[in-house]
Amino acid sequence: MKDTFSVRDTLEVNGQRHVFASLAKLGQRYDLKRLPYSLKILLENLLRHEDGVDVTAKEIEAIAKWDAKAEPATEIAFMPARVVLQDFTGVPCVVDLAAMRDAVVKLGGDATQINPLAPAELVIDHSVQVDVYGTESALEQNVAIEFERNQERYSFLRWGQKAFNNFKVVPPRTGIVHQVNLEHLARVVFTADIGGESWAYPDTVFGTDSHTTMINGLGVLGWGVGGIEAEAAMLGQPSSMLIPQVVGFKLTGKLGEGVTATDLVLTVTQMLRKLGVVGKFVEFFGNGLKHLPLADRATIGNMAPEYGATCGIFPIDQEALNYMQLSGRSAAQIRLVEAYAKAQGMWHDENSPTSEYTTTLELDLADVRPSMAGPKRPQDRVLLEGVQQSFHDVVGALTANRRPKNGAVAAFANEGGATAIGNPANAIGETGVLVEKDGESFRVGDGSVVIAAITSCTNTSNPAVMLGAGIVAKKAAAKGLKAKPWVKTSIGPGSKVVSDYLEQTGLLKELEKINFYIVGYGCTTCIGNSGPLPVEISKGIADGDLAVASVLSGNRNFEGRVHPEVKMNYLASPPLVVAYALAGTLDIDLTKDSIGTGNDGKPVYLKDIWPSNQEISDAIAGAINPAMFEKNYADVFKGDSRWNQIASPDGAVYRWNDSTYIKNPPYFDGMTMALGKVEDIHGARALGVFGDSITTDHISPAGSIKKDSPAGRFLIEKGVQPKDFNSYGSRRGNDDVMVRGTFANIRIKNLMLDNVEGGYTLHVPSGEQLAIYDAAVKYKASHTPLVVLAGKEYGTGSSRDWAAKGTLLLGVKAVIAESFERIHRSNLVGMGVLPCTFKDGQNAQTLGLTGRETFDVTGLDDGNSKEATVTATAADGSRKQFSVNVMLLTPKEREFFRHGGILQYVLRQLAGKKAA
């Protein structure tokens, strides 16, 4: 630490002396009281890492003098204290580290140079699928299937756990990464030995899942990054970023009767999406915080990717300490957090000064009303009384080209108003497709809810909504109601603590009475791990070409994500998930229509089974205690006998084999110590032309692998049977599988083709319609570079590094879009794919581009130019020329790009040190 500003100080807590970078000392020169909480954390990070090279006095002063209204212009180097990984994104990180060990040896270095320098903790939570549901044995059966499917991956992770220093694995059947992070991994204030002294500093984190921001609810600054950026952080490389603008969100009042944290977060998401906060920090303040439990704050923080912000953070206050105590943190750690926060001016109470913000929003919590979001975006909030109309508004378009099979009669719910499908007294009416299952006959039609899932850390971390769902179930069961037979029901708790308090209150049994059983501990439905629908239901959907629905308490409802056969997906609180499972349809107004008929022959309404706030408070008070957390996290890295019996190799260098799960990737093939140049692009073809809101779900392989897809054909050639395909997510460690699934989403629409859905494109030279992968192979054979053209918000969604990796491996040199999501743009840079944006008001359509042209991108000036010229030449020789913005935003990004990516940069640095 260079300490230009003489901020080194000491703090004694618990009888131990800690060194820290004092903001109070710096505050003698600058007015830091006006700084938002999150910028104080960034400022401390720079002070502690000042070295005169990556961090200089100039950057420190830029934050100290922060202009709230100015456009971001100053680059800083941020170094998180730790990295947290989930297994879908974490396995490729460990694969890359293993590949880097091979590569650094070839460059003259030592394999053991490649180790996480910052603590890295991986939680295996994305591998469980809902194969079995509706039975007490669902959990055990799904876990058994999970271990059978993922032996190779788990063996590899166990190797990594032994081979790498500073790397720990939380085994399967423990919980969702973000909830484990919240309940156990987060330190809030870190301590570490640096140069023989104990230093104290804020806990900051990068996560390989965009919902890492859930930890913001506990006052920890962190956000989701791509696996590439996470690997760089693990290897000691700071992340380049611009000092952000900070939006203040003032909360006042308290939530009303019957309103949940889910209703609140959907309201906040809609408000912030409307404002526009991409690339900005959002910070919550105001007297409403005292009425907002930590779990509610975590719910709001979790959804930061959905409202587009880098983070959605709350300050450290008494509620944060209360949660630390509840979750079993030590008294010594809690004292350290309080003392450090107060010493640094990071403590929040009613006497805290109001910070300056770039702009401010305000919400009276009393104004929040019961809501859902759908049918395909988290920001599309609909009031509960408007859900039925929302369904009517969209179903027509979804069924316009319907082709029923086998003489099936399908429901047209928006013809002449509501049909009998929405009349619970008449089951699902006389429309739809007749289905027979388990001895029952019923009709499934448009709007039928075929998946009702209490899932995702967004809500399963929150006792109020989980216990609220249990109370709804209890009251419904008492009246003789249960989930409709066509609904696939599930509970995927975020941690074992959740099931403990559901059991202790007796509410788990009540949920089971209406067919909601625990199916696994991990991320299920909102990541697409919803598992297969019953064959009878699938057949009915296919026969009627039906537009069916899911209702889930998750955070993601993008097209094609939840289940390929489900066209409408609505986010809702866990109690509402239960209610819709009972109703079985979206074609109902739950605020006034009856859900069903009770065992007394009378109609049952939502108000009859909805819990009061007092009922929920009473349940929480008697249900949760620190002992639950201490018991469940005592040996969290140890795992059960099933985990510990998995065989894994030893040694510093991984012994690659012919696995279809784990493969040495080609990123470092032929790499030398020589630095490359950023070359202009000539004679490129368009691999695809896309519209707005193309998400990483559309780009990155996810969900099931179809046997007739390029990836399916590859696996069959390798001797893998379709029943053993598993999911794309589970095979993220094999580039041969993943590149074949890139841009293969069943709902993606390539505008180069007319009325074609799915991962297809036009191979322009031959005029053939081909799978995108197959076209890319043809272009590669003719040494033709590729570009992608797209609209607004390209790459929104999860921080999937494979959206960038797959793009690179297909041969794409540049992506030209109207705008990018922050993480995906960074990931493209990190993989050596050039991101560019059209000038304001321009896009492929306004420029008259069809994708059939050849493209030259010139004037890049080795990556230094902020603009480039694109020349599009049509088949008749006519040309269109336009300028684009080159989105290499910082000097460090330009340096990474010249190296071919972040990992190549790190490798050359390490190998160079060894050679020197």
C-alpha cells in the first residue's frame, strides 16, 4: 500500500489490533459524508490497493471529489475480496484454470502459479432437476439422479478442491449459492494477514451468477460477472470499471396488509427499468428501511439484474447485525462489523446524513399492491387483478398459427371473452384437450398452469413469503382443495434452514397435502431445470398446440427458459404460486373469482385462504433461531457419503480424458508470448441479424439438448444415448457441446429468415437454411470471418460466459448492436470479440441491412479508435457505409483485447514473471 494520503490507521476489536485504510483520515481533506455508501466501499478498495500503477492517487481523488451528475469517465481498478461460483458457471472456470496450468507450463512457467489468490467458493446448486415431484421421495430420487448424471463433473470438482489453494466446494443438496452466500459465506467485514499484519476491510465479492447482488441486502458490495472476469479476479487481476453514477432509491412507510416482498420487488424492478439504470449503482435509503427485514432487502438486491443495475445495495445498520446474529455468525464477527462500519462512516441509522445521488426515486411502501410479472420479462409487472386480462392480451398472438393434431379441440380464451377454462366450478371447461392421467380425466387448454414452482433464492430466502405459502396451503387443505392434476408442483428451498423452519411450524406437511413437496436444494425452475412434464400433459399440449403457462416464485421468466413447452411464464410470490396451482389456470381473476369448491360445497376465494401479516409474523417468531444455521453450516464443505465416495484424480495438472463433460478448451492453442494486434475485419458475413432484447438465454446453450440438434448429433456420435444427454448447463465444461448449442434457443428469431423460430440462419453463399453451428462450420472452412447484428439490450440476463465463449468459437469477430447489457459486453471483450454499437437512431433496419451483405469493419487503430467504419456490400456491388462506436471502454480493456482476452493476458504475465 503506497498511502499517498496517509490514511493508514488501526482499530482494536475483540482484543485484536487491525490495520485499516481510514476514510475518516481522508475525510480531513475531502467531504466524504456526501458520498453514497457504495462509493465509500470503492474508495476504501482503492486506498488499500494504491500502488502507483493499477491504482494511483488520481483515481482515489476522483472518487473523493465525485460529481454525482457527471457522466462516468474515470477508470478505476477494483479488486474484490473474494469470488463465489455456482457449478454451471463454476465448472468452466475450473476447466479454464486447469487449461491455464497446461498452457503456462508450455510457455515456460510453473503449473502451481495458477491458483486462486482470492478466496473462491463454489456451491453446487444448478445440477439438480425436477425429474420427480408430488411425492415424499421426490428429494431423494432427484438427488440420486443428479449424482448419477454428474459423476464426471463432480469428480473434476473434487480434483479441483484438492489441486488448487484457496478453493472450496459446497457439495450438492446444500442450497442455492446466493442463499448460502447470504446465510454463511458473507463476512460483511473481512480480515486477512497482509505483510504480517491483520487488515480489516469491507467484504466485496464477484459472483459467476448475475444474482450475486442478493448479498447487497447485507451491505456487501458485489455483483455478477462472467466466468472470464471471475477467473481474472481469482488470479489477482483487478477489474477495470468506470466510477459509476449512483441512483438513490428512497423508501418510506411500510408494506400494507397482504402485500409481500415479491410485490415490492416487482414494483421496484418496474420503476428502475423505466428510469434506466444499466451500468449504474442503486442504493436504498430512507425511513422505510426500519420496516424492511433483511430478507426483504436481499430479495430487492437479488433482482438488480432484472432492473438492470450493477448492484442494488443497502447499508450496514442494526437490522444487518440482527440478521448476522440470527444466522449464527459469531459475536466477535458482529462486533467487528459494527465497530468497522462506524469507524468508516458506513453505519446507517436515523442520524445518518443523506448522501448525494445522481438522481433519486421514491416509493411509499404503503402504495405497493399485489402483483405478478409476465408473460416473458421480469419488468412486465401486472397487478393481480389484471393478470387475467394480461393473459387474454397475449394468448391470441401465441395461438394465431395453431395447428392442433389428432382431432384435438383447443381453447381460444380470448374469443368472445373468457371461456369455461377460467371457471373453476366447471373444472377446466369443455374446451381444450382431453387428457387422462393416473385414472383421472381432465381438459388442458390455453392458459392452463402446468408448472407451479416455489423456487429461486429471490423468494426462498425469505421466511415471510415461504411461511405465507405454507399458511395458504394449510387453509386450502382444510377446505379440501389441492393442486389441479395437470400442475407440476415443486418446492426448491434455498437452504436446509428453510425446510427446517417449514417442518418446525408444521407447514411443510400442509404444503405436501396439496401436492407441494421438496424436490431438491438448488436452483430449479427459473434456471430451466424444471424437468420434463408428465408425458400425458406433454402430449396434450402438443396435440392442441396449446399456449400453457407456468407460475413461479423465481427471478427469471424469459422466453424458452422455464420449459420449452410453456409459452407464458409469470413471476409471483410463493403464496400466489400456491393459489394458481389450486386454480390451475391464468384465465381467472383471483381477486374476485373463486379458486374452487370447498368440502362444504361452498366456493373458496383467495381472501379465505390468504394469511394476515400477524399470522406470518407469529410463524416467523416461533420458527427461526441461530441453532438452525449453526447446525446446517457446521460442516458445509464436507458433504455426505455420496459426495465423498466419488473418485477423483490427484496431481497439479489435470489428466484430461475423452469425457463429454470436461474437455481442455482451445483458447490457448498455438499461443506464444508475442502480443497480437487489433486488426480490421474484412469480408465478413452475418451469422445472424436479431431484434431487441436478445438475452444470454437466447445466445448461451441452456436447458435440454434435442437429439436432432448439432449438439445432440455430436453426443450420439460419441456414444451417448439421448436419455443420458443431461442439460447444456451440466456440459458447460465441454466446448464441443457448447459451441454447437450457441444461438440454438428454440425461441430466438433470426431476421435473415422469414417466420422461422430457433437457431437457424441463412448461409448466404449457398442460399441454404442451416443450423447456426452448421453455417459457422461452412464459413470457417472458407476462412470467412463473421459478425452479428442486433437491436437494443443485447445480452441481458444471466452472466453467462458461454454467451461470449460460444460466440467466439463460432468465428464471430464483432457484434454490432444498438446497446449491450453490461456483463455481456465485458464478457465479449474478455474473450476477444469486438463489441460495437450503432449510432443513435440507427440499426440494421434503418440502414436497410438484410444480413446478406459482406461487411468490412475498418479504422480500429489497434483498438485505440472510439469509432470504426462499417462498409456493407450487397450482392449487386452497391455499398452502404456507416460509423459505429467501438465499445472497448478503458485502457485495460484495450490491453486485454490485444492479448486476445483476459486469460491470455494473465497467462503472459505469469509466464513472463517465471521467465524473468
